[in-house]
Amino acid sequence: MHPSRVRAIFRRLQAANPRPTTELEYSTPFELLVAVALSAHTTDKSVNAATRQLFPVANTPQKILALGVEGVKPYIKPVGLYNTKSKNLIELCRRLVEEHGGDVPRDRAALESLPGVGRKTANVILNMVFGETTIAVDTHIFRVANRTGLAEGSTPRAVEDQLNEVVPAEYKKDAHHWLILHGRYVCTARLPACPRCIISDLCEYPNKTAPRDLSKSDALAAGADGSAPARSAAARPAVARVARPKSGATAAKTRASSGRASSTRSSRGALTSTSRSRRS
Ligand code: SF4
């Protein structure tokens, strides 16, 4: 993708959401580390449901360590894989206490050596806690980067490396938030909402969803019960207002996702909130 197009994409995402942030709830670096570690293979919503119960009881490594594996299991159960995640969480706390004085380390190698902490989690911590311009590639970013042509790669690391090369410096700090939110609420896995996507004219995905199929995309994004998760203002997705076409509009056949295979998370959130950002 031409650098001017990359810059235009981020300029537009920034204009629509100047202060993006995570949807995980936390108040300390340690709480964020726990929340991100627990978020593997599950939704932020279910992690928040768990940590709302856990953190009032124990929100330091020492306190969680005191609960023990069996003690934390009831809190971890809602996020799935709770046996493994409970063991990892206790071991994580033990290592933080024994090796880092209970603090979250700033060093990537130290972070990635902790149980349940991989490169993605380390990138989130380095970015959000320590202000580094790391780009954490999750399933949403992997999909959006490949579809749009921002960064094409067969592994998260390949996509991360390319994004680090192409994203302009002034957008790097928030790039992963913009791309995650865009993937979660607009460029969804099963059927992207291209007709109301604010970067549609810049995106190089060849199989964009046709306007006549937008309602299908909305229904898939909203979920079977039509509900939508609560979203903070900072996390609000950037979507463009779109006029619904009259019946009979022709368009290219849609294809769900080039990144579908990597996505196990359901993308929820009805796209009822619309805003128009200034096109650049
Ligand atoms: S135009 Fe469609 S495929 Fe491209 S980024 Fe927007 S929602 Fe995704």
C-alpha cells in the first residue's frame, strides 16, 4: 500500500476517535496485565465480568497469590480455560513478587517469560503502561491489516513487523487500538460492514460487502439476540453514515473474511451509532 494511503487511513481513524483506548477495565498496571493475560481466546466483556468480581477482593500480586489456585478459580471461570488460566495467574503473581518486587517489569523479555504472557500481552503492557510505540497484533488487527492491505502476512509477527514499518510514527502509539476497534465493530470477521466503513475508499480488500448486504452484516455483528455491548466513548467505533440502497442495487459478491481462520472471537456490537468523519 502506498505510504500516502496508509497515512490517510490513520488520519481518518484518528479524526473519528482521537483518544482510543482498551475496552478492558483496569486501574493499575498489574490489573491491566491480569486482564490482558485473561483475555486470550475470550472477549473483553467476559474478562471485565470476571475482574469486576476479582479485583475488589484481590488486585495485587500478593493478594491474588494468597488466594491460591483453587481460590481464584471461581473468579476465572467465566473467561474459560479457567484451570490453565488460574494456574498461570498464580504463577504469574509468584514470579512478580519473587523477581520484580510485585511490580510489572518494563522489559520485554521479562514480560514474555511470565506464565500466560506472550508477545501480544507484552506489547499491550509496553504500550499502555510504559508509553512505547508497540503494536499488539490480535485476531482483529491480523484480519484488518490483511484485508485492507496495510500489512499482509501469514503470522501475527509478520503483520506486526510490517505495521511497524509502514505506520507513520505519529500514529504508532494508538494504531493497535484503532485497528482492534475497527475490526471488532466494523471490519468484522464474518461479514465486514464496508458500506459504512470510513476507510472504504482507501481499503484494498477486493471483496467488499455490498450495500444490499449491510443488514446481514449488522445482524451478524449484533448477535443472535440483537444485543450490543456497552462501549465507552473512547472505544466507540468509527463508522460512516450510509444511505441504504434501493432494492436491486448490484454489487460484487461478498466474501466473509480473509482472516476468518484466525478468528475465534465473536464480534458483537450493533452498528447503530453513526458518525461522519472528515474525509482526508
Ligand atoms: S472497506 Fe470493508 S474490508 Fe475494508 S476495512 Fe472497511 S470494513 Fe474492512
